[in-house]
Amino acid sequence: MSNNTMLFSACNLSPLSRLNHIQGASLQMQRELQWFKEVESTVPFEMHDWRDIVTNSTAAELFSVNHKKLMEEAEMSMKGTKTSCTVVGALIVTIMFAVAFTVPGGNNGDTGIPVFIDKKLFMIFIVSDTMSLISSTTSVIIFLGILISRYAEKDFLKSLPTKMMIGLFTLFLAIVAMMVTFSCALIIMLHGKYSWIVLLSILVASVPVSSFVWMQFPLLIETFISTYGPGIFDRKVKPWH
């Protein structure tokens, strides 16, 4: 019945000096939840229902109250990131779908078969276009799923971060496959000539793509480490029963 316990201490919001070391409000919320759950697992089960002598609230209820603002910031942050990624994914879907029907060199007027169908580069072109289309479609579906999520507290532990990682990974895969498709198309159309034009075009086209990956890739790595890396405690703590 007392609030003088480890669990009630863990329900307080961490100081900004500690939170500022974590990228983004969503990962900050995840870390706060991880800390609370770790502490909760080390105390006797009956203590989970103990109530604060002042507010008559359990530690879990106080955690929700103390982290309400951070929860709102985490939701807004995740929605903002996912909206931009959804737009990028949708653009790639549109481009790759159009590319599938406008193959380099065109089609044979009599048979309708692509002119360069016997070339190895053309097969790479088709495979990479298909990979990009499938990957970008997958990422858009996942990001839309995140946008319409209910954003409950427990979702920030693993559900939302895992979806975000899958979405970012498939988006990166779509971008890489798109660049391979673009490179193959240039080489096929120029018949292997003017290699300097091909190289220059690929480099210029890679600048905005590389910039997007450079900005988002650290988020993917940090999310993976935060979600599936070592726990808050350096050693395993045996739960009380």
C-alpha cells in the first residue's frame, strides 16, 4: 500500500538528460516501457496491484499518467516518419509498375516479345523491377498498417518497432532494386557504349536516393538494437514469485 517501492519509482518519467541520448520520441517511449517492465518482473506479483497512498493508483496507472505527453509525442513522431516513407514507397510502386510495361528497346512489332529478351542484362532488369515493385508495395502496406494502429502503450515495446523495421528494410530493398533497374535500362539502351554517360547518370540519380537512405538507415539500426538487443539490465535478474 506504500509508494516507497522500486516499481513506483520506475513509473516516473526519466530526466531529459537521459532521454536525449535516445533518437526520437518513439524509441524514448520504448525505453521507458522496457525499464518499467524490467523492474516489474523483479518484484513480487502481488506488488503489481499495490496503490499509491496519495493518488490511489497502481504503478502501471501512474506510468501512463506520467508518460502521457511522451506517448503523444511518440505517436506524432511515428506517424510523421511513416507518412513520408509511405509517400516514397507509393512513388516507387507507381514508377516500377510503369517501367514493367515500357521495357528498354520496346517490343517486337510482330510477336510483341521484348526486343532484348535474350540479353542477360534484360533479365536482371526484369527481376530487379519485380523485386522493387513487390518490396515497395509491401512497405506501403506495412506503413499504412502503422498509421492506422491504435498506438497502445504495449505496442511501442515490440509491435510497432518491428513493423517499422520491416517497412524500412523493404523500402531500402525497393530503392536498391530500383537503382539496379535504372542502371540496366541505361546500359541496354546505349548498347554498352558511352559508358561515361551511364556512370554519370547513375551517380547523379543516386544522390537523392542515397540521401534518403543515409537519413533513415541509422533509425533502422537503432530500432533493431533497442528492440532485440540486450535488456536494460546487464545481467539476468531472477523474478520474484
